[in-house]
Amino acid sequence: MSTPLQTEPRPEPHGNPEPAREPARGALARRAAGRRRGRTLGFHLAAWALAVVVLYPGVWMVLSAFRPSSEIIGQTGLIPDQTTLDNFRKAFEGIGGISFWTFFGNSLFLAAASVIGVCLSCSVSAYAFARIDFPGRSVFFALMIGTLLLPFHVVIIPQFIMFNEIGWTDSYLPLLVGKFLATDAFFVFLMVQFMRNLPRELDESARIDGAGHPRIFVSIVLPLMRPVLATASIFAFIWSWNDFLAPLIYLRSPDSYPLPLMLRQYTDQTTTSDYGAQMAAAVLALVPVLIFFVLFQRYIVEGVATQGLKG
Amino acid sequence: MSLSPQASRAAPKRRPGPPRSRRRTAETRAGYAFLAPWLLGFLALTAGPMIASAYLAFTDYHPIRGGSWIGLDNFDRLLDDPRFLDSVEVTATYAVVGTPIKLAAALGVAMLLNSRRRGQGTYRSLFYAPSLIGASVSVAIVWKAMFNDQGIVDDIGRFFGMSGGGWVGNPDLTLPMMILLAVWQFGAPMVIFLAGLKQIPHELYEAAQVDGAGPARRFFRITLPMLSPVLFFNLVLETINSFQIFASAFIISGGQGGPANSTLFYTLYLYQRGFGQGQLGYAAAMAWLLVIVVGIITLVFFRTSRYWVHYSGDGR
């Protein structure tokens, strides 16, 4: 409680500001410091109370997964009376004779392929928007921004008919082809904004040296894009990992299901008495997302912040 | 790369290479080559399907039976479809009630966190976490368990004198439960508000304080106007997002939208009609209706924005 006293974000160095003040204002300054300390305390109390509320569902979920199924319902408290690993054992067994790891592998494959698709297609398209001057660019850019606001409902039905006609249903192709064709305008937009802030002198001098656009893109722009590619990868991974509607529409055979569809089977087939296995499976499905979040929280939160400011 | 900035600035005078017109065509060709993935995706997966569903909306298309032109029949039937009207009501209530609460929570917490106190970054990440997982099936399962009969929320409610029975089975409480799930994900707009708050010049507050403006006045006269572009962005984004809720409603109601249609969100009903019953023409009509409504709402937001969104002239 000694350093974070400043309420005002002034560029003063950290530490106690009082000694710098004139002695005549000592009492006043002390009272002000006391008030500031009180406010800091209040801030931490409020933030902590909020954190408890926000985290409660997550913590409750994890702890419930260790509870015997019969104990989950009717238990308000967090700390289980009895703990058990039965739920996890059952969750790992999977459902309908298909192991948890099959679903996990499917989810992982889909997420990894989405990341590759998004990084390749969106970076190339963003380069065209940010660095090449050609007729029609501003029209296409406006259309791209427009798709950001378009409800997906209007495209899923014809897409379904189309993919059904060419025989792609019950394969991963309908889920992935859009990722390789930069249909996630959010990522294109994020990358365009990032590229616009890269110094142009770099490409200009490379151009004088005789490099064409492919060369400039691969050896100058792409290496500098590492931070934005990281942000896009994280989001592409998590969105694909959590996606429910598209797999629900396109996938038929249970052994190709990703985790969200496995979880849905749990809620369909098991009665309330098997809450435990449901909870354990739900926790297991979130683990990769939470690991990602803990590792890359800065990239994630900064990515969201810039998206809002430049929008 | 080895050239110094001076050399590159001097360069345009004696630019080597082909004459201007040939350079332009080369640029154009390169532009379209680089744009190709997006352009292909846009034509094949966005623009084409949009036109196709505009046509489908006037047919009774079914994946097996095919379909034929039926004019405005789908739209006529929509207006007489009680389940459709329920889904509109549920979704509209969810958007109109949930979005302001979520944004108010986001702004409140952002203002609480907007200081250079230690731990601010940690709180910010912590509060953001629900936004990342909130739409997942896992969270829907937890939410259902928490709000079920004898779940923890039910117990807390009973403690405060509410009649028990759980929220999941009570048609009056399911929508509040879904709104709470949305409000729980206040982190994403909060992060954006926080970034906006950091851009407000601190001198403004100091000047206002010198002039004797209290906290409420400072909030309404400085914070809110300076933040209005960010507020506008959040409002548009969150409103549109709220129309798209699907996985949580599907899981919590077992795909049915019950009890008594109280969780029959627009997307869920569209799914039931289009993919459950194969009435793709009918679902396409619903989809286009939604596009038109979203378009109108966005237009209203943008048209009215000039009266309440303040853009500082210096264009920071």
C-alpha cells in the first residue's frame, strides 16, 4: 500500500509525493494523502468484490467437476465435502464409444487449420488494401467493412445448399474454406490497420532496389507483422474452438465431431444425475482456451482495445 | 533496405524502371493478385449467397424436394406465425434490455479501472476472460446448472425470499438468466471503453475541477461526450451481436427454445425451421428480414450519431 498512492495519472515518479511539498501545506497534504490511500483501498475492495462475482461461475464449475454427481445440485458452497476423479474418468471415456481424445483431436485440427488459413489469406488480402494502389480498392474496402456488420444468417442457408450440392457436407471443408478465403473481415481489418502504421520508407527503398510486391510482402512486411499475426491466431483459434453452429449444421458422423458437439451430446443424452461427467467434460473443453488466455492475455486484450479505437 | 532515409527521400526524382502507365498496370495486377483470396471469398461465400438467399426467400425450397417460386407467401406466413412473433419478441427484449445493462456495467467498471493503480492490468484481463468463453457450450452448461432447480442461484434466491424452482424451467426467469449471461461478458466493451478513457486529455478534468465542476458534471460534460465515438462503436457492435446469440440458448433449452418459447431466439428459430425442418426458403425469408432490420438499426444509429457523437476536430 505504499507506492500506488497517485489517483491522478501524472508522470511523477512513484513514491510518496509529500516530502516534495512545502512544509506550510504539510497537514493539508497529509490529509489529501490519507484520502488518496482510502480511495486506493476502496478501489481494490471494489475490484476484488467484482472479481469474485465474475470468477464465481468458473471456479464453481471447476470445483463441481471434482464433486460426486449427486452432490452438485443443491450445493451452494464452493468447497466440496467429498472430492472424486470419477467425473474426469468418465469424461475421458467419451460418449457413444468415441473417446474424448478423438473429439479433442478434431477440435485441435480444426483450430490449427483455421489459424493457418486466417494468417495466410488475411495477411495477403490486407497487404493489397494497405500497400497497393489500384482502381476499385476503396470500393472493396468499404464492402469488406460492410461484411463486418452483416448478420451471418443471410449467408449460411445458401452456403449450406451449395456445400450440400458439391458433396462437402460431413467433411471439414465447409468449416475451413472460408478461413482460407479471408471471410473473417475482422482479421483483414485488424491487419490493414496494423500495416498502415508500418513505415512506408521500408517498402519504398526495397522497391528502388528492384523488389516487387511479393518480395516486399514476404521479406519486409510479413516479418514485421508478427504481433498482429499473433493476435489474429489467438482469436482464430479460440473462435474455431468454441464454434458450435457450423459444426452442428455440417457434421453428421459423431467421430468427426469437435468438442462443442460432444458436450451437446452430453446434455442431450444424460439425465440430470450425470451432471458430474458433464461438468468435467465442460472443464476439459475449456482448458486449452484458458491456457491460451493466461499465456497471451496481453495480445488478446490489446487486440480488442485497438479494434475499438480504430473502428 | 540498406539505403538511408535521405537517399529514399531523394529517390522519386530519378526513379528507375518502366514508364508510368506500365507501372500502373503492374500495380493493378499486383493489387488484384494479392486481393484474390478475399475477393474470391467475398464473391463465393458472401455476395453470391446473399443474392441466392434473396431469391430463396421467395421460394419454398427444401433440400430434398427442391422448391418453386411462391412470391411473398413466406413473408405472409411469417406474420401469422406465433412462434416467429415470439422469437422476435424474445430477441428484441434481450437486445433492448440486455445491451444497455451490459454497456453500463462495462463503462462503470472501465471508469473504476481507469487509473494508474497497481493491478489495473490484471483486473482488466480478469474481467475480460468471460467474453472469451461466454458463447461456448461449456459455459452454457455451467449456466444451466447454476440456475437450475436447487442450483446455487436458486438457493441464493430462496435465501432472499424468492420462490424456488430454478430459473431454467420458469418462463418468466429464463430471459433474465440469458441477460445475466450477456452482462457477465461485459469485459469486451469494457476493454474498449478503457482504451477510450485513456485518450481523454487529463487537462480537461483539471480545468473542470478548477472551475468547480463536481464528479457528476465532469462525467456528463467531459467523459461522456469525449467517449461518445467509442460508446457509439460499442452500441452498434453489441446490438448486432445480441441478435446472433445461439449456442447458449440452444444448450440451455435443449434446442427447443422453451419453456413456453421464452428462449426461442431468432437464430434458434431460424435454425429449427431451416435446418431442423428443412424449410430453407422460409428460413431465408427470416434471414433477409433480419438483415433489413439490422440495416435499418445501423442506419438509425449512424444518422442520429451526428447529434450525440462528438468527434474532436483535431483527429488525434
